[in-house]
Amino acid sequence: MNEVLHPEELLDPNLIKALIATESSFNHKAVANEKKPKIIARGLLQVREDSRQILADQKGELKKHFIIVPSGEDLYDPNINICAGIRWLFHKKYYFHID
């Protein structure tokens, strides 16, 4: 992702591995909050449904970071989930001005 987003500060791959271990124990089929559709979290990085929708909005707050994830079921694909999770992390860093 460092090559795609060209961040000023590179993202440490070990941070992503640690987040995956914490969020899903490396289980790409992990699910949280199944009874609450808006906040259900899926996959390796436990990307929430509302986050998926925000990431897909090409005109919204993430227009520089958008990624289209057609459905929540697509978040079980490790490639899509990690990509969406990393985009979300970059957005949060930008949004909260974390240095």
C-alpha cells in the first residue's frame, strides 16, 4: 500500500499483522456484531458495514481513498479486506491528524 498511496510516513507491515492478529486471529471468515447489521464487522481487519459504505462513496470524505467493495460478503476476501482496512487506517490518520 505504501507504493499506491505514497504516504509521507510509510505504513509498517508489522502493524497490519498485529491488527489482523488482534481483530480476527488471522481468521478471514471472522464476524462480529452479527445481530446489528449497520455495525457488523467482517474479515481479517474486521471492517464494519458502515465503514465499507463510506469507503465506497466516491464523492464523500474519502474521495482520495475510496475503494469499492460491492457487498459486505466481499469483506471475507482477504485481499479486499486488507485493502479496505488499510485505506480506513490512512483515512483515520488524516482525519485525526495523527503524526
